[in-house]
Amino acid sequence: MQKKFKLVMVLALVCFAAAPALAADTKFGAEVFGAFNSYSMSDVNDGIDQLNQNDGTNFDDVSSGLTGGINARMWANQNWMFSAGWEPLFLETKTDTPANGKINLDGNSFQVTGGYFFPSHSNGRYGIGAGLGYYSISGEASGVVSGGSTTDITGSTVGFHVMGMGEWTVSPGFAITAASGYRIAKISDTKFDDQSQSPELETDYSGFMGRVGLSFYLPTSSKQ
């Protein structure tokens, strides 16, 4: 899986290295964003339902969460924008019956995205984008769900996403951003204490992704 992670990072470097050749008015910047994500998690939630039924726990299903992230952004010209960034994923559910327990499926996502923005003569730009992401779990199960001990939950995969995108310039070098779309990111071999499960447990981060953020750009000599 490290090879897949390296592939995503290489694609990011290629995009950022090649884009200056596309236009003389390349513009670099950064973005911070807040996000709401939904997650499929059918295998996980089936397991939670079984725990609740058989062991009397009261875990809630894991299906959505709030998060945030950061991106490096580059406008190659008026129409093409490339980004590469990091988004943590937060998923956790707890029980206090018949004893305390926790299932944590927090993860990390490193994404690269290319977007095409339609020509615009206003401060607003609108476009469509797609990209790849490397997804990894850094979670744990503890308490009643793991016999009183702590079990590490790990796994990784490469996924992809598509989204609609928007950016509204507020002042030179500063803009409001937004995006919404769908991601496919299924970790088919979820491991407990580095051991694969039989049958395999799928941790599925696929679902809706919605973002609102702020972008900041370095000064350029060309007008965007």
C-alpha cells in the first residue's frame, strides 16, 4: 500500500511541477476548509448492530462527521486549478452499557485534485473537479468491545473523488471557496492489531463530501 501512497504523491508533484509551463500567470496559494462528510460503513454498522443485539451495548452507528483540512492550491491559468492537501477523518462511537467501550475509526486522507473552471467575467468562478486520495485508518477499539484491552485498527487504500467547485474573490489574494461531491474509498482489508479478519471487514469511507473554506494567494505580476 505504500506504493499506492507514493503514486498519489508523485501525481501531486507532477501536477505542480508541470503547471508553470501551461501559462505565465500561474498563481500559488493555500486553502483551509471545514467539511461535512457522510460514510457508507455498512460492514462496520452491521457489526455494531450485532454487538448491540448480542451484548446489550448501545453503540450508535457511524455514518457522518465534521472535519477540516488544508490544501496547497495552484492556478495554472484562468481555467485550470490543481490542489494537494490533507484531510483528517473523524469517526467514533461509544457505549456505557453494560460497561464503557469505544470504537474509533479516525483516519487520514491525502488528496490531489484537478479542476476545470468555466470562463467567468465576475468575481465568482465555478467548475468541476476530480482526483485521487490515499486513505489510512489510525483507529482503535477499547473497553467492553475488546475485552477490556485496546486493539489497534489499521488499513489503507487509494480512492477517488469527483466534485463541483466554486471560488469567490473577496479581495486581491483572498477568496471564499466551496465544493461538494462524492468519494469512493473502501478499505477492504481492515486489520485488528495488524491481523487481517476472516471474512474481511470493509471500512468504507465512501460518501458525500461538502466543504467551505478560505483561500489565500501569493502576489503575482499578472492579473487573474
